[in-house]
Amino acid sequence: MTKARLPVQEWEESAYGKGFASELMHQLVVPAFVIDATGRVILWNQACERLTGMPAADVLGTREHWRAFYSDRRPCLADLILAGRDGEISDFYPEHRGGTDEGREAHAENWCVMPLRGVELYLALDARSIRDADGRVIAVVETLRDQTARRRAETKLQLVASVFEGSQEGILITDPEQRILDVNLAFTRMTGYSRDEVLGKTPAILRSGLQDARFYRQMWRQLAEKGHWQGEIWNRRKSGEVFPETLHINAVHDERGAVSHYIGMFIDISDLKTTQQRLVNLSHYDELTNLPNRVLLARRLHEAMERASGFDRLVAICSLDLDDFKQINDRYGHETGNRLLVEVANRLRSTIGPSDVAGRLGGDEFVLLLTDLDSADGLEEMLARIFTQVTRSCYIDDAEISVSASIGVTLYPLDDSDPDTLLRHADHAMYQSKQLGRNRYQLFDMEAAKDLRAQHQELERIREALQYGELRLFYQPKVNLRTGQVVGLEALIRWQKDADTLLGPQDFLPIVEHSPLIVDIGEWVLRQAIDHAMQWREQGLDLIVSVNIAARHFQHPDFLAGLQRVLAEHPEMPPDRLELEILESTALDDVLTMRALMAECQRIGVRFALDDFGTGYSSLSYLKQLPADTLKIDRSFVRDMLDDQDDLALVEGVIGLAATFRKQVVAEGVETPEHGLLLMQLECDYAQGFGIARPMPAEQVAEWISSYRPDWKWTLFADRRCRIQDMPVLLAGYEYSRWLERLVKGVERREYCDAMNGIEELPSPRFLAWLKGEGRRYYGRLPEYRELTYLHYELLHACARVGAALDLDDGSVADAVCEDLQELERRILAMTQALQRRTAIP
């Protein structure tokens, strides 16, 4: 018997029923499609067309279009169902929720791109199998749901949650009544409170009590008016520790504009505050002694001056410098020296009054501000206590160290100057104290202040000269006496103060040598000298340029770096063409430091010369340690060596030292040909001086070099065309001239004693000895020799006449005879030169 069929089933299987079902699928608002057992789409409703943008005509009968919904390369639900692999759906789709009929329903969620629209959507896909009476799958119905908005909202919430929890800022969220709804991990870490401990409570549990009620009223007023507040606040951790934080509070409003939440975000700035305080300390306190530095001292001085003006008090500004502190550093080392400075700072701090200030400017320089003084008596008493404490011995690493101090004092408002000037006045008085014997104090001299102000004005004028290009460099050549070659030039500074006034270095450099301006001038000289050297090199002149370096400039911490910067500006300039001249006395101030700095400069190729050698307190030990390439004999010794045997001996000694230590020697102060001859005899071949050339502007150097010819007597001596025994005749002209000059001046000034002494001294004893000995033996036959002998005796006869006139106190006769002497001098000099030429070996 066949089973009776229900009316509904008959209706569904009828053609009318099938058509109604198909039409119903098309009209569904839910996107749906049907796939037959072969995987072809047999129904694609209008909702699918709207969602995907794919018309039914393009999809029906295809197997591929709908697979785009599974763009993450997992197998399609329909394929799994058609293949009878229902049990594997959960393996590929963990989000699958299962269903009835033994898994005949399947669920998946996936991001996919609509092929024709190019839009990425997040779709939820539900698939259900259609089976025949035997249970075979004959079709699969799939429905699509657009979950893009939901998914994006969930993603956004996840992102917000991750930011909330992962933020390094502490975050708390409250309701409108300020009850805490949530906090993040950073909040817990910074405050020490767990989330459960603060939920439902207000942020008042964090209050430190350092802000008053007015502070919080202003905070909530701004939140109400502007919807946000930010600032620094001190809060308290669960442990009770108070900490600073930067806090931002924002009010969140609902759609009606009412406050729905408050969000607070804060950062613990304890480390920042510590760093700021350290920076403040570094900028206001000396790092070694923790005393106020120059910046804070200026502020404290300004405050003390205001108080003194208001209460009719005196303020003593005291500059304190330890005596001979450098010797302590040299003997015990810098570490011990630093510990001594700390001990002195502690003693000063404990000796002065509570309203007084002790500060350190650097090195062993301290400043004391003694405030609220009624009279000078109080100052005397305080300074006595300070001297007692500072001079008391102290023990550092079992070494007993004693030190004294010199103090300079100026009193405000008796010295009614600005703070900077007051400090300078105290410093000036301190140097006076050192000059007057040390271990004492000296009040600033107001009269001397006028000179100080004048010096300051002149210093500013020199600064303007540098700024406005009024400084000039002149150059004095250095020559090889034996070869006649120009080997170098010394740069010498000048100041073109106005069109008619050209000042030498002695007229303005002493004003700036102890000021920072000397460093600026020194760097300017270096640049100018190298610029000029490069110009001469372009003209084919390879010359060593010497530059004088002031002590303060050479000892400046940035000297080496500055020198390298200047040389780097002219990389084509060979560094060994630059020679730095430093005074011997500068080098001896701190031999070890100078030696190291000179060696650093020499490593980059720069040469060194010790200037004015012989004027300092040099020793063989020091000379051995200093790596100078050249010694320059001071001009004062060279200039007088023809007349002063002591100066001659010193010149010989320096030349011998230079030879012993294999250093080049240069003689300054060569003013006559005879100076050069004597230097050549002493084996010193390099020289400079007015007898060779006066300093000249840079633009005249090349022309002078091209026209320079050495003195003919130097050429004779260099070519060995005169005998060493004939040196007296080569020097005779100079000696006659100097002798006659002294004699004539004595007569003209009526200084008869000096004139008589000159008459009694024989002119040129060396020459007279030569005239009677070697000269007669070799040249007695020459008419020049006989004429010179005659003139010499004429000269002696004239001197006798002058002596007789002076004995009779007859000045007019003495003057007349002096005129005859001057004529004799002219004839003697001419005949001396003639004999010098005749004695030359052909």
C-alpha cells in the first residue's frame, strides 16, 4: 500500500507549489542561494544581488562565483556538505556552532571581497543540506548575513581594550558621580591599588593633601566649563608615598549632552622631577663642593643688595683665593687637591652666618657674601674667624696639609656698583692682597676703580677694533745669514686706530692679555696668518709663518680643537709651515701640561718656538722636557752683545744649548751688519731684526723678498773670503760709531763726566789690537791700512783737544772739536769699509 500523502506535501510538489517556493526565495530579505548536487547555483535571490552586486544571470549555472565568500582558502561549507564531510566542519571552522540533524546545518564567518563591487565585507554564512528520501544530499541552501558593522565594532572595542590595558599611562574611568568604574594595569602599577580595591570608590583615595580645596575647585570649574583639565598634581600611593604626576581629565557626554563618564589619564613624573632638580642643582651649584656657583651667587647678591638698601645695612662681597694651591696639586695630585677644596668649602659654610652665602667660582676661587653688617668692625671679626678656619691644618690620607688665603673685599652700598662689577672689584682687591704679601685681606680702592673703569673702556674699544676690522698683521722676515735665503716670517699684530695712528702690540695687548678677548684675537691672528701664507704659496713662496700665542690662549681648554678647526679651513696648507711661538716664561708655568699640549700640536705637524729665550728661569731639565723645535734669543741680549760681554756670553750659552739639544736657534734684534757677522762667527745662522727688515704689511712681502740682498760682509764671511782673524776690522765700523756717539752726546749735554770717561776709554780695543798686530802683519803694505792708521791717531789727537777744552770748561771749543770728530768718523767708516773689501780673499 502506498502511504497517504498530506495535502501540504502534494501542494509543495505541484508545479504551482514549486513556483511559489522559488518566488518566495527571490522575495526574501535575507540573501540566500541554492546549490545543486554538482555545485552549480540554481537559485540566486534578489537580496544576494543587492549584497554582492552580482546579478543572478551571471551566477546561475556557475560553480565559481559564490566561492569568493570563502576567500580565506578554507574549504567551502557546501563542498564539505556535498562531499559528506559534515564531521570535519568544526575542524576548519572553529566558530561553527553545530546544529540539528547530525550536523546538517553548518555555520562560518569570514572576511571576503565582493568580486564586482570590490567591497570587503564580513559575512556570516549558514548552510543547510536538502536531502532526498534516501538521505542523499541533492542541494544546499546558503544564507548570508552582513556582519561587517558588528565585526568592526568588536575590533574597535578590542583595540580600545588593548590600548586601555597596554597603555603606559594610568587610566581610570568614573561615572558622573566620580565613582570609579574601571582602571588599567598601569594605574595598579603606579598607585599600588588593585582594580577590586578602587571599584566604586572615588579618586579622592589618592589625594596627597599637598593641594588645597581651592585647587580642586578650580579643577572642577574648568572641567565644567571646558570639558577637560590638565596639570601637575601630587598624589599618594597605597604605600603612603607621595609622588608627582601629569594628569589629564576629559568629560565624556552622551547624545543629550549630559556627562556620562570622566576619563583620567596620568603619568608618574618622579624621575622627571628628579632630573629637573639635578639640572637645577647643576646650573646653580658647584658640582664638587655643592656651594652656589656664579649664577646663583649673582642672584643671592642681588637679593642681599635689595635687603641692605631697605634696612640700611652693609654687604661685604669677598673674593677668596687659596695661596699656592697649585703647589698642593703638583705635590699631592689633583684628587687630593679636590678633597682639600671640599674641606675648605665645608669650613666656610660652617663659619659664616645663616644669612650669609659662600660660593665657588671654580678652581680655588671662592666668594663670600657677608650680609646684614652694621659696620666694618663686624667685617673684621668675621674675616678673622674665616682666616682661622681656612689656615687650620687638615689631614688627607695621612698627609698634613696647610694652606693660607688672600681675600679681596668691597662693601655695598659704599661701592654702589652692579653685581657683576662688585664681584670684579672684590677680585681686583684679592689680587692686590696677593701682591702685598698674601694671607691677608685688602679692601677695594675706589680711586683705583677709576683706572679699572678706564681699562675696561679701553678693552671694549679693542673688542670693537677686532669686530670692525681695525687690526692688521705685519710680517718681519727671518733669514739665513749664511745663504741669504728668506726662511720665514713672524706675524706681528698692529692696530690701525685711525688714519694717522698705527699702534704696536705693546700699546694694547697688555690690556687684553688677562681677558677672554685675547683668545678671540689669537684665533683671528691664526686665521689671517694662514690666509696670507696661502696667498704667498700661490706666488711660489714656501715660507714658515710664525704666530705668537698668548699664555691665556695657549692654556685655554679649547686651544687644540680651535687650532685644528683653523687648519681644517685650509687643508692645502701644510701644518709644518705654521710655527707657534710661546714665551719661555709661559712654558715654564706648568711644564708637564705645556709639554703634553705641545706634543699634541706637533702630532698634527705644527712647529714650536720658545720666544724670548734667556729671559725666564730656564734650566737644562726644563729645556730637555719641552719639545720645542726652535729657541729664539731675546732681542735685548743680541742688541747689546757687541758692547756688553755678559750679553755676549749669554748669547753664546743659548747657542751652545741649542746645539746640545739639537734645536734650531734664531737671534732677534739684529740691527747692524756687525750683529749678523758676530752671530755667524758664533754659529748662529738664522736671524731677524731691523738690520734685515722692519715689519711690513702682507702685500709688501713678495716684492721685498724678490729684491732682498744680504749684506756684502755676510757674503764674504759665508764664502770664507775673509779670515776669522780679521773679525775685528769687520766690526770696527760699529765700535767706532758707538764710541763717538757716546762722546759727542756727553759734550752736547754738557755731561762732562760721561764725556771724559768716553775719552779715557780707547775706541774699539779689539780693533786697535788687530791694527798693531794681525793687521800690520798681513795688510801693512795696503794704502787703506796706512790711511786708517793715520785717521785713528788723528782721532786720538782730537779727543785730547776735547779733553783739554773740558778741563777748561770751554764748551764752545769742545763743540767745535766734536764737529771735527764727526767728520773723522765719516772718513774712518769709509776707510774701514775699503779695508774690509781689500782684506777679502779673492
